[in-house]
Amino acid sequence: MELVCPAGTPAALRAAVEAGAHAVYCGFADETNARNFPGLNFSRAELTDSIRYAHQHGAKVLVAINTFPRAGAQDLWHRAVADAERAGADAVILADVGLLAYATKNHPNLRRHLSVQAAAANADVINFYAAEFGIKRVVLPRVLTVAEIAAINKETEVETEVFVFGGLCVMAEGRCSLSSYATGKSPNMNGVCSPASHVVYDQEGPDLVARLGGFTIHRVGKTDPTPYPTLCKGCFTSKGETGHVFDDPASLNATDLLPQLAKAGVTALKIEGRQRSRAYVAQVVRSFRDAVDALAAGKPMPTGALAALSEGQAMTTGAYAKKWR
Amino acid sequence: MPEFFAIPKPFAQALRLLPNPPLSLMLTQLTRGILRRHPGIVSRLGDQAGKSFALAPTDLPLVLVLSLPGGVAKVKVQRDGKGADCMISGKLSALLGLVHGAVDGDALFFSRDLVIEGDTEAALALRNAVDDAELDLAEEITRLAPPLAPMLKRLVAAAERRTGVALHRAGGVL
Amino acid sequence: MDLTLGPIAFFWDAPRIRDFYARIADEAPVARVVLGEFVCSKRLPFWQDEIPRAVERLQAAGKEVWLTSLALVTLKRERQMTDDLGLAGLGVEVADLTALAHLPAGAGFSISPLVNVYNEGTLEWLAAKGAKRVCLPPELPPAAIASLAATGARLGVAVEVWGFGRLPLAISGRCYHARLTDRSKDNCQFVCGVDLDGRTIDTLDGQQFLAVNGVQTLSAATAFAGHDLTTLADAGVQSLRLSPQTGDMVALAQALTDALAGADNAAALEAAARAASPDGLLANGYLRGQAGANWVA
């Protein structure tokens, strides 16, 4: 299986390639991609250089242009597709049907992947995207079980890519406006979720309070970890029940499921985390490369390295196990 | 999660005796050199370059406040983070680990080994910009005073061995 | 501008649904009604027999009637349900692009606010596929609404905007009603049926924030476009979508119709909206290019 790894900066891209990534995904430093965070992402020149570096080392580069173009400003997204092709990208990862139609017509030779932000969750719609836009691969939304993924692969020629590690959206991706409801900024329009610019941590007596757009997302005591400021990982109350109503602040870790995912016919494994440091990227990629290599060689999974990744963090297998629902 | 080494109290106290203006001047020179050799840091900061950033090693009695008025770096040594738009605090070893790409900022933040106050966006931009620069402070320090380089290098190596603090860029994959 | 009554998001029982559409047919000045289950396929068997009855009644009252698809299609039976939609002979409202894959070529369709239409390119592509109407995603700012309304006018696609109702903010594979009551989705015992307007979620500081409705997450505040009618009409928006809550939808539709006909009834209109909203909490931030939760009077 192909290992698709995140890079928020050229340094992280080199770290990922050095650590054994088969492919790296990244985006331009603007609102055309879904990790439009301060200080992150690639200029045109950086992308060109980084693609050259990756290709010299036998790795592919996939460029995520996976927000939904703004009405009246589609040029910015169209330019991003053209510039990705010019820089030598191996594929672009798109979500918007208008942009897919544009790329299909104007950049027919540029390989197109369907982003997770399109939330294509069944074989019918995946085959429809393939017929309309010639997509070669779909990144599956994080709402499916392993059995459902296997069923999809039986019914489509399109390659499937699934998330195996990192932050986990609990909502169907690309169909969530929680962030803009609280802050005015959303993943679809601005490429940000629960943006740092709208996050405030306040020390209130012994409590650390995280607020997003003025709404209290969590309140924890002195010894607890700092709460994750993402809205759907927050702690709320309803009819006297208090807790993580939407999702526990846990990280996806599907390493135990790799053999099952291989059997299910999955082509590529995706690691989330373009906003993470190059240190994190290197460590996670190395561990997964070892696991994927062991799997391919029919050897047992190298448990030690993978266990280190989850140290100090709550982990979940997410929707891959049916009980998650 | 790594345990971060704390600077011993007597050493920290001794720092108090150092006069601040010369220290500010030296750190300003060091930072300007770094930004000259790594112009990507300022371009990555983008519109956050207008902000001021306080770095607070909690095991030292001082706070470094970095600003870039007119695109030229200035570092002021202060007793606290007064006047800065954002403040990143943590043990010196954690801050240095962050600069050198030896540890992950997010992980340190959620474990409270790092605390961010004020403008979260500015702090995040600085962290990401520095992560991309692949800095090596030991190398930068020896550049500041080339004649002293061999001696400084030996000192850095000894300090790293004794404390486990990352004074060099993390080499490749961990 | 006219009024469109959107599908019921919540799990109401069959008698309530029958009464609701009977009253809409007899009394509500809405031009069209979209009905059907779009949130959870497990609910449909409990009220699907009401659909033909309601369709007949609404059509007899002169309303246009459309049938919605599910918003998230993953299971085999959900794909089958989506495939069967076209058989009713009504216009289909596409709430997941999966439905588009199942529609017979050349069939006209409508696009739900849960489908991502953010720009001219997408609207053009949908129009070429046969879209007749599009209700825009609620988070769109006014500039985008104006731009898309103009594109819609050029293409002959009627553009509709969210006018009233708790905002549909997200859809998930996970059921929050089941989770809140420590049940699995497969053994939910239809607990979402208890909360006829959704179950309100408060912040730890006691502020009403969101609402859950099975696998759907809504806003706690009810979005209301009553103070933006002129702006939207000037932009070329053709219809306002009213999403059913348990409050008096007929009175609200009447007050909106009066306002659209030029009556100077801003205060009465806002009062009708508050009366129809859970806890009387309103929001219109998205229509002002702000956080959706804001209310700008």
C-alpha cells in the first residue's frame, strides 16, 4: 500500500520523503487548501523545488486544492490547478465539482483525486465522479467501516485512499459549518476549522477555559491537558448531561487495522497533519513505513515503534469499527 | 512524552547578574544573522510579522521579546512579556527542542509543556516559520564570533551531553 | 420572492406529520413544499405512508411538490432508496450528489442546501445537468449570494436562500442522540423522536449553542432572513426556504408574505419568527457576512 504523508512546509516534505513516504501531499499558502494556517504551506517556487526533490528521491507529490472556490474569485483556484501542473505535481486533490469540471476540461492530463472534502461515501457517487471527471482515486470520508470500504472497492475501479492516523473529523467532511457558525470562517470557504485567530485561552481561577468565537468550548482543571480548541472536540452540556457530545479529543490510529485495510483493497494510506511539525511527520512516517513494509513482506507488525506514537495521547480506530457510530 | 530538563536554579540566578542591554544587543545581532540566512522565516510570518513575540523560558528569570519593526529584527530582554502580542512559555529545553525540530509543538502544547498566551495566530505562525527554517542555534552562535567557533562548539557539545537539551538541529529522522 | 417549505428535519410521528401538511396545504402561503426524509433512513418506515397522502393534499391546494433525497448515503438500502426516488414522478431534490447518479438523464432536479454550491462553476455544471432550483448553503456571505443569484438568472436556475429554521450545520455517520443516551446507532430506539425541534446543546457556561437531531447537528438559534428581504430580492434571490419547526409556521409564512408584498411589519414579522423558534433565539450573522450565530437587528 502507498503511504501518503502530510507536509505543511518544504522542511516537513523533505522529512517525510527521508522517512520513507511514497507520496506527500501539500498545498499553496492561501485559501485554496483546507489547511490554510498561519506560517504554513508552499509558495509556487517552494512547490517546484520540493517536487523536484521528491521526484529525485522517488516520491510523488499530490497538491491539495480542496476548498470550495469563492464566487467571483474562482481565478485563484484555477491558477492553483494550472500552477500545480506546471510545478510537476503528480496529481491534484479536488473537492468542488465546478473546479473538477474546470480541471477536466483545461488540464486533462493532470491526474485528479477526489478529496475527502467531497465526502463521497458510496460506490455509486464515486463511479459518478469517475464518469464525469475522470478521477483516478478517491479519499474516503471518515464515516465508513472497514466492511463498507471493502464493499466499495468491489464496485469501483477508482483507487481508494483512507486515513490511518491523525486528527479525525467526526462530521462528513466538506459538509460542516460548525466553525463558521462560531467564527465566520469555515473549512469549505477559508480552509480553516476553528481558526487560531478566534481561539482564546483564559485562566479563570484554577480553570483553563478555551473559547472559540466567544463560545466556551471547554473548561479544565490545573492538571488536565490543554483542551483541543476544535469545536467538535469540545465539552458541552445537554439536559443535565455533560461531556464530549460530538467526539472525544482522541487521535485516529488505524495501525492495527492495516492488514484488514489491505484485504479490503485499499490502495493508499493517508496520514493527517499538515499543521504538525517536521519532527512529528518524520516520526509517524517512519513508523508507518516500517509497518507497511512488514505487511508487504508478510512479517508481523512492528508493534514497538507504533506504540510510541500513541504515548500520552488518546487514540481511537474511529468509524472503522462500527461501534463508533 | 519527553521529560524536559530544567536549568538549575543557581545558574538561572546568575543570569540575573548579567546586564540586560548588552544581552539584548547580542541576541538582536544573533537574530538578525539568523533572519538574513533564513529569509523564509519572515516571508512565512506574512502579515503576522507586524506582531511582537515573547519567548519565556520558565526556568530563567528573563523573557525575550522579538519584534520586526520595518522588517529589521529587534530582541529585548525583559523581566516579563509586557507589551508583546503573544507569549510562548516553557522550559528552555522545550523551547530549544522546538526551535531545533526535535519535538512537536502541538504535542508540547496539549501536554502543557508549552503555554501560549495572547495572539494564538501569531504564535502559531512563528512556530511554523521556525520549524521550516531548520535552524541550528549552535551553528548560528559560532557564526556570530568565528574566532571563538571551535571553543564554542566544544562547549555546546558538552552542554548537550550533560543536559540532554537540543542545541543542534535534530538530524534527519528521529 | 416566494416561499419554499423545506423538508422536516426532525423525527415527528405520522399523525403530527399528517396534521402539519394538512394545515400547510389549507393555510400557508408557500409556493412549494419539499418533503421526505433526508436525515436518517431508519426513520422513514415510520412515516413513509404519509408521503403520498401529503403530496396529494398539497398538490390539490396548488403547491409545487418536490421529494428530497437522503443527505448522506452509505448503506445498500439507502442506495436503493435513492434509486427509487425518481419513481414517484415528482421533482427530486438532491441532498447528496449520489442522487444525481441515480436520476434518469434529462430529469429536472432541485439542489438542497446540504449540497456544496459555492461558486459559478458549480452552478453552471449543475445547470447543464438539469438543475432547475438551487437552495444555497446557509454559510454563504451576501457577496456570494448576489453573484450566484445573478449566475442563476443567466442560466435559468431559481436561486433560493435559507430564510428560517435552525441551521443545518453538519451531518455525520455518528448518531448524537444515541451517543447522548449511551446507545449505539443500531440500537438507538429512535430516541431522537423525543426532541421535536432537536436537542439543544449548551456551552459549559450555560449558553445555548447547538442542537442535535440524530446524525445531524443544527444551530441552537433559528436563522431568520426577515430583516434582509430587500437585500435578497435586489440581489435576484427568487425564494426563501422555511425549515419546519414546531412553532407556528403558518403565521410566519403569512407575516413573510405580507412583508414581501410591501407591508411595513418588521416588528410583527420578527415577533412571528421568535414565536416559531425554539426558545425564541434568532440569528442572521451569515447573511451579514459574519459568524452565523450573530444576530444583527
